[in-house]
Amino acid sequence: MQYVLLAAGTYLTARSQVNASKAQEIQYKEQAKDEQSNARDREIERKRRLVSALSSQAAAAGQMGVDQTVGSRKAISMEDVRQGGYDSQTDSARTNRRALLLRKAGRDARTAGNLQAAGTIINAADTARKY
């Protein structure tokens, strides 16, 4: 009877450790998805601001009768576009790295839970052997 209780307790403990690690892995995966979704939202907002700035520059130039496609106005517009592209690439790289690290943390959490469960089983076997 004593061995049955030990085995049942060990099983329940190990199972809860595995389930907790799976839940943690799922949580990390969801955080990675949220990070990528937030990055898409930031990209949309960045493009909206760029289009708004370029439109404002074009409208101001048009009111002054200045050709927007030559000279310093063109250089300013091109610099705004270049900077927007740089910001987009930087944010994308950061987001991908963060999502990768979150997914890795999830895998690591699952591995740690599995190792804890194995340790619990080994300890129980050692305890049973001593009886």
C-alpha cells in the first residue's frame, strides 16, 4: 500500500510539473505572437506618419509654387523615406530577436519541467528502494 501511495504521489507531482512547463511554453509562444502583432501595428503607424509627413511637405511646396521633385525638397523627402526604412528594419530585427528569445524561453521552460519531473521520479524510486 505504501508503494502505491508513493507511486501515485510521484505520478501526480511529475505530471503537474510537466503540465506547468507546457503552460509556460504556451505563454511564451503567445508573448512572441503578441510581440510580432505589436510590431505590425508599429509598422503601420510608422508608414502612416511617413505618408502624412510627405503629404504635408508636398502640400506646403505646392502652396509656395515650388517643385517638390528637385533640389532640397526632394532631398528632405528622400531622407524621410530612407530614415523610415531604417527605422522599419531596426524594429523588425528587434522584434524577430525578441520573438525568437521568447520561443526559446518557452522551450527551455518545457525542458526544465521535464527534467524536474524526471528528478521527482528518480527521487521516488530511490526512496522506494530504501524501504
